[in-house]
Amino acid sequence: MATYRSEKPEDGPAIDALVRQGFGPGRYAKTAYRLREGVGFLSELAFVAELDGKLVATVRYWPIDVGGKSALMLGPLAVRNELRGQGIGIGLMEHSLSAARQRGHRAVLLVGDEPYYGRVGFKAVKPFGRITMPGPVDCSRLLGLSLAEGALESLSGHVGRAHLDDPVAAASAPLAVPTKQ
Ligand SMILES: CC(C)(COP(=O)(O)OP(=O)(O)OC[C@H]1O[C@@H](n2cnc3c(N)ncnc32)[C@H](O)[C@@H]1OP(=O)(O)O)[C@@H](O)C(=O)NCCC(=O)NCCS
């Protein structure tokens, strides 16, 4: 059975390999990736799953700003190919979302499949267009979860980086103006 623990600095290469395997070379073009450029992930919410002493799954969260309010962006979430379908992805999300709630975070957004993420409570952000992303996103894939009552419903506006840790990296991935979704 998989166990969950906080990510350590030395996990970096194994995590990079998992994410490469899960998302392939097109991943940098994704809108969610561009929000991460120049901003560090939240290390206190970075978790991995281990099975028989091997790192088999990763989840990270980034801080974002939604119309002036703080929120989290979940992802990437990746599970080793041959171990999919055993509940590791859901388990890792439940573990990390519970840590986020305990730390006082209020709302989480992600871009993904509602049938999957709905299993841990995510739902499509409605009405479509209430929250806009800085790039093309299929609006039915923009999902949200409240960690505190009413927190998701209180969000509206444009999603941007919460702050910049590395302005040079961010400049290489400028965020577009809001698009209609
Ligand atoms: C998506 C991913 C994280 C799921 O991890 P996992 O450990 O296999 O997921 P779990 O075992 O917790 O859940 C598996 C269940 O979810 C379902 N599921 C998985 N991906 C799904 C999807 N995209 N849409 C709907 N259902 C999905 C499976 O069919 C399975 O259903 P079952 O329990 O009825 O058999 C994993 O497949 C992965 O790493 N994919 C590549 C990276 C990726 O796409 N990440 C998500 C980005 S949006």
C-alpha cells in the first residue's frame, strides 16, 4: 500500500521524470504551466507517494491570485504509468488537500477532467467565464474546490501569479490578457 510524505529536495529528479512521463513535451505550452513560470511551488504542500520505498507519484501546488484574492492551483499530479488505477492519485490529493485546509488555504483551482477530480470534490467553475485564465482553457475543465465554506463561490476575475520569485523566468512566459472562455 502506498504511503504519503512531504517532498524532499533530493526528490527533484524523480519528480521531473514522473511529470515528463505523465505529460510529455507539450506540457510547457499549457496555460497552467505558464502561471508557474517564475514562481516557486509551495514546498509545504508538495507531497509524494512511495510504494516499496520508491517514489511513485507527485503533487504540487502553486500560489495564485484570482481577482485580488489568494488561492491555490493544483498540479501537476502524476502517478507512475504502471501503477495507475490503484487509488494513489486520489489518495495523494486527499492527503495534500487536507494539509492545505489545515494550513488555512481556502480555495483550489485546477485544469483537468471533472469526472476524475470530482471524486475529491472539484466541480466546474460556473457560470463559465466568472473566473478567467491567462490563456486558452476549455471552460468545462476549469475546476474548483472550497476548503472553507463559500470560498470558491467568492472568487471571480482573472487568474494570475500570486507573486514573482524569478522575474527573468516570468518574462520569458508573459501572461496574456483575459480571454473570453
Ligand atoms: C490522472 C492520474 C493522476 C490518475 O492517477 P491514478 O493513481 O491512476 O488515479 P486513481 O487510481 O486514484 O483513480 C483511478 C480512477 O480514476 C479514473 N480516472 C483516471 N483518470 C481519469 C480521467 N482523466 N477522467 C475520468 N476518470 C479518470 C480511472 O478510470 C479509475 O477509475 P476506477 O476507480 O473506477 O477504476 C494518472 O493517470 C496520471 O498520472 N496521468 C498522467 C498525468 C495526468 O494526466 N495528470 C492529471 C492532469 S489533469
